[in-house]
Amino acid sequence: MKKSKNKNLKQRDRKTPFVFVNFAMTADGKIAFANHKFIPFASRRDRDHMMELRATADAVMSGARTVESNGATLGPGGAKYRGLRLKRGLGEYNLRIIASGSGSVDTDAEIFKHRFSPVIVLTTARISKNKLRQLRPLVHQIKIFGGREINFQAAFRWLRKKWNVKRLLCEGGGELHSALIRADLVDELHLTICPKIFGGRDTPTVADGCVALNLADAARFRLKSVRRIGDELFTVFSALKVAL
């Protein structure tokens, strides 16, 4: 039975990218303030860690609100990290992906002012014709997957086949990560735990939205590694997958 399970996972992995997720979070699991405003709260080492992870990815993806809130360009960073990519046999610049079910990403977002690599928007049939007209000159491609919610299984198969994306890094936010967990697409979770507490019932977490209503439905992970650097913990969890 175990042999068959592993075989099924390998078959699935060939159709979709290896998906790894990176978050800095407080000791109480928060990734931003209660007003959803993001202000960097982790150390410089965590920033370097994020760029190191990007240097291993074919594509970097974030949700529209995350891209808008912190001026992210989703790029590979300076010459040091671009050099790491080239040494690994990757392109100097990664593909950049914005996921938005409504396509409501701000056309003035910083990411559109930097044209070093293609930007792809994954969206649904909910996107308006007006927003399509606004976004088309700014991005390489807008791709619709699903009616109300993005069908990430189909979207990731397309990314693997069309763009040869083998490793995809997701950097948030919590609703996007929650959707990927529900689709059973998260393979690895990188969490930097910071010695701060934000509190708040509605404060954003690493997995907002309805994921599990009971223990049996909870997404399961196994601790792969943990490092302490200063007062922060850099952890890596591997997902416990089920055969499809």
C-alpha cells in the first residue's frame, strides 16, 4: 500500500510544480496587523532567507492584496541571488504570478513598474471586462481558471506544462495559502517564528479561511528542520500527502 501511495504522489508531482510556502509569523501565528496592514517585523536574516528561497524557484506567487500592501516586485533580488540562480541552472529572473479570484489587483502596484520578467495573473470568470482592459498592457498573460474560485490544480498543471515551472514559491497571503492547502498542493512550509505577539481575533494568519472543521480534516505536516538564529526560529515542515 505504501509503495502505491508514493507512486501516486510522483505521478501528481510530474503534473504540478513542487509548491513551497514561506511566511514570517509572530509567536501567536499572525502575519500582519489586525487592520491587515503589513509592516516588516522579522529580522534582516529572514529577509535574506526569503531571497535565498526565491533563488531556488522557477516562479514566485502572491495574492493581489499582498502584492499591493508591501510594494513587492516578486523578483530575485540583487546580483548575488541572480548569480545563485544561474549556478543552479535556473533563469536569471523568475516568473512572477499574481493570484486574484476577482482580478482586482491595483494597476498602480509596484510590481507593474518593473519589467525584468513576465507577470502572469491567475483569476476567474469573475474578472470584469474593464479590469481585463486595464491589466492586459501591464502583464504577459491573464489566465482564467474557474468560475468563482481559482482552480489551482488546473492552474498549476498549466504552469508546469506551459512555463515549465517545477518549483513554485508562494509568499502569501493567508487566504491564498489556505486555498492551496484545500487543494492539497502545498508540499513544504517554511515558517520563521518571531518573538512578537500581535493578538486579535481577526488578525491575518498563515491560513485564513475555512480549512478544517475537525481534526480529521486538518492539513498535516512533519517537522523537517529547525534552526535558531538570534531570537528567531527558522522551521521547515513537509506536508503529509495522501494518494490521489
